[in-house]
Amino acid sequence: MSSNPTWVLRRFPSGLPATDDFRLEDRPEPVPGPGELLVRTLWLSVDPYMRARLSTAQNYAAGQALGEMMVGGGVGEVIRSESPLFQPGEIVLSDDFGWQPVTKVPAASALRLDPSAAPVQTALGCLGMPGLTAYFALLHTGSPKAGETVLISAASGAVGQVAGQIARIKGLDPVAVAGSEDKLDSCRSMGYRAGINHRGADLQAAIAEACPKGIDVFLDNTAGPIHDAALLNMNRFGRIVVVGTVALASRFDQPDIGPRYLRRFLVQRLRMEGFLLDDFEAQYATARAQLLQWYRQGKLTPREDVLEGIDQVPAAFVRMLKGENFGKQLVRL
Amino acid sequence: MSSNPTWVLRRFPSGLPATDDFRLEDRPEPVPGPGELLVRTLWLSVDPYMRARLSTAQNYAAGQALGEMMVGGGVGEVIRSESPLFQPGEIVLSDDFGWQPVTKVPAASALRLDPSAAPVQTALGCLGMPGLTAYFALLHTGSPKAGETVLISAASGAVGQVAGQIARIKGLDPVAVAGSEDKLDSCRSMGYRAGINHRGADLQAAIAEACPKGIDVFLDNTAGPIHDAALLNMNRFGRIVVVGTVALASRFDQPDIGPRYLRRFLVQRLRMEGFLLDDFEAQYATARAQLLQWYRQGKLTPREDVLEGIDQVPAAFVRMLKGENFGKQLVRL
């Protein structure tokens, strides 16, 4: 039985997860049961939602048990199929990949990929969950009108980079918030009109300068101080879409204390709404087709940040939570 | 020239306004110009929005200047008309009444009232601005579905009492938050299913007990600790309508620091929206007709809290901001 190094959860992180919250175990290759596929992992994805699973608190995602294998999105090649729906050699996407080189996934959770349409790892990025998140959060929940200013935090990240490009395609005025000048340069090259370094001095003033007409739609991928500074620049009838709270990752189980803006909500008639991609499942196919079309037209260019090898999965996860990634964080096996 | 005791703003309040922030001056009766009406004041209204005008901060309402006459909603009898639209003897409603026994209002801001349809002061309460606020905040911004639980703060106040009755009429499940057992009894007699005293011990637990199925729509008339406790009881896809922030009246120009719930917004897909009645002006006539119909059918019963005489206007205003009123706060001259 071949060796299959597998990451398990060693302990629940108390703040920001660290690589030693995980343990690499030598496990045998899994044996697929009826309706399951045995898959050779090609790519693993690390995403902010995974932080929420590493907690005993009530959440939108089912929790991860201690000592159990870590699970997440991946792309791989079918090496054995116990389902009539898939054949060995096919490439599949699933949210149920274990963090291991050979894993099994339920055929019902797998989506067949066409490697001739786009590089397969884009199914984990601009053509997958982050791309769909950007698409629905901006175009549906954000309800933008042509010409409006859209502020996007974590703008060079997996969701932000796609949101900025969609905003440009749709005739909006996208402005980036990111954590380095390099990232902001990348954002501008993707179509963002302006960029703000959130590690600078006066974030509220910097946003005001970059958004002289104010903010109409704010795609909030971080919460925290960026949220606060953006709120104070929102236009009347502005919309705030709460897509992620990665700035709270290091104090996940503690209350977030800070200024509240209810009076501003009233005076400016702001609308703030929490976003979860699952709610749009019925429209995934349409959105995927649109994203693929933009990709093939050269209007949607992905930027990826790739670490190599199964050893690197926890490091990639921590790196992404700290905002050290530059583009969609992936691990190639 | 007859004496016409008139309230002016003596100083901007630093926190909760006090009666000595105002000064009573002996002024002559005003002289109406072209397009203006001279009116004998019958009723004056004091409303939370007036607090916002007593500040130099940017706001939705134009500011009140120091040393100038206080202005607000009122009902009165036309004693002289410089407009072809109105005749002496007619009863009019306007937002431009001075706090004085005889005042002048622009005919363009005046609405003629039919004293045979309902007592004229209801045009300042359940059939006027507070009634319209309850109507649009609940039925439009709140987007309630039949059977949903609606939590309403300041529930026996001008807006809350109407909102609770509309919720009952529409087949919703209204739950009151108010500051005394007497007020809660009154709320229940008006149609609220349950009531919570916000001066009790554990507000979050009390709301959970009174709303066993959670809160679907929260009409927030206060902000502050009631808002916080309600937020923690919101159902998935719950809507929070920010109608007022009277709990912040005593620290109006200071930041409001406290717990923030962005993570909960995301997990529960909550929507929070600021409400301002002006945005619904095009639909006032329809809503007024509906409110009047409910009133005449006995489905909408107003409760009023009346002080007597021009001397009492600042006291009525402060009383209302402190939540000491029991029903719509009015002053009868």
C-alpha cells in the first residue's frame, strides 16, 4: 500500500492559524466506495472560508474535527472510478479534496473540467469559487450602476482581482485597496483605476483622495480598519457587500470592538449585506460561462501565487490568511 | 402688536439637550409675505430628527442657527392667507411651524386637513410623518413575509406604536421593546404579541425568549444596546432597518464604540439599511389613504402624550429624547 502523506488538524487555532496547528501523517491511499472517485491531486486551493471551519463556533460551513484529515477545494485526475459518471483520466474539480496526494471524492461533488478550455487550476480561481464570488457579490448584491465608483479590498487576492476586472468590463470605476505597492501596480495593470496601500498613514484620507466622487459600492473582503475607513467615504445610497472578514482571522473567537456607524447608515441611507456564494448556486452555470468567455477574450487575466508540494499546504493557508499571497493562492502537487 | 412668545436656540447641546439650551423671547407676530400663510398654532410636534438639526455636523436636515427661532412640525388654523391656495379658517399641517403661538408658513409646505376625517393632531402622529415612517420602514425597506417575527424598539413611541399595529394587520408577528411595564402593556393592547423591557437584566436572552423563532425584521428606532442585543438574535436573511438612533442622543457628536458584527452579517446574510422617509415622498398619498382607512376601521389606534402650552415645548422635546413620553409626544397650544 503506497504512502500518502496527509494533513490533519492537530489543534484548533486560538487566533491566526500557524503551520504547527496541522500534522502530516503517513496514511494509506483511500479506497473509493460506490459512487466515489479515487483521484490524483494536481492542485489544492486554500481559501478564507476554511478558517471558519477550524472552530467549534456555529458557522456556515461544517466544522473540521480534531485529528481528522483537512478538506478543501482541489483539482485532480481520476485514477479509479466507482461511478458510471466518470472515467479514469478525466480531470475533476471538487470541494471535497483531502489535503493528500491521492484522495477520494464523491462523484456527486465532482465537476468535469475541459483542459482545452483553460488551464485546469483556473477552476479554483478566476473561473471557480473566487471568480463566482466576485461576479455575484459585485453584480448582484452590489447592484452597481454604470460609472459608479467601486472600492474593493484585498484587491489583488483571489476574489478582488476578478472583481476589479469585472468592474472594468462593466463600465464601473474600480479602486483597489491592497497591502503593497507591487500589489497595487498589479491591480492597475488589471484595470483598477487607482490603488490605496492600507499600510499607509491616513487610510480614510487616502480613500477620499482616490475616490473623489465617493464610494458607491464597497466590496469588503477584510472587515477591520479598511472597513472603517471605507464606511466614512460612502456615498448616499451606497452599498456595502460583506464578502470576507480576513482581517479578523487573528481574533476569530473574540468580539470585534470599534466604532459603529448607525447614524451614518441613516443619514446616508447605506445598505450593508452579508454575502455567501452558496445562495447563488442556481445561477452558477450561467456565471461560469460568462467568466470563461471573458477569459478566452483576454478580458479576464488571472494572477496566481503557487507553492509546490504537499508539504506546503499549511504554509500556503497561513500565508493567504496573513495577506502575504500575491494573487490566488494555490498549491501544486 | 401682540406678544408672541417664541423659542430660539440658545446653544448647541453637547449631549442630551436640556430645556435651558432654549430661550423664550417675546417677539411680534410675523408678517406673511406673498405665498405665505399666517397661522394660529394648535399643535406642535417634537420628533427625534430635530436632535440632528441642533448640530454643526453634516446631516440630512438643514441645521438650526444659534439665536434663531426653533422650527418643527405643527398643525394650525389659517388666520391670514397671502396665497390663493388657502383661506382663513382652514386647518393646515406643515413642517415649517415656528415654536410660537402665531407663526407663518409657506403655502407650498402646507397640507390642508379635513377635521371631519380624523382629529387634526393625528396628522402629526399615526396619519403623519411617524405613521408614514412606520409604514414604509416596515413594509418597504423591511420586506416582511407573512408570519415573520418583527422586533420593534421604542415600540410605544410615535413610530413604533404604528409599526406594531401595521405588523398585526399584515399578519406578521410583532414583538415590542420598550422601557416600562406600562408601555409594554399598552403595546400588547395594540396588537404586539410580546414585549421586552430593555431596562431588564439580560436583554439578549429576553429577546431570545420572546422571539423563539428568531427575528426576521428588526425596526431599529434607537441604536445602542438594544441594537446589539437584537443583532445577536437575527435569523438568516434577516433585515435590519435603521430608522432612528435616539439612544445615541446623549453622545451625539462622539463616536459610538462597541461590538461589531460583520462576521455575523456574513454567516447569516443579514441586510442592514438606513431609512429616511423623504425617499418615499412620491408614495405619500397612497400610504396616507391606507393609514386613514385603517384608522377609520378601528384597526389603527393612536396613543398620544400631550403637554399643554407654548412654555412646555422644550420640555416635551427633552422628554421625548429621554424616552419618557408614552405615545406620540405633542404640545397643545
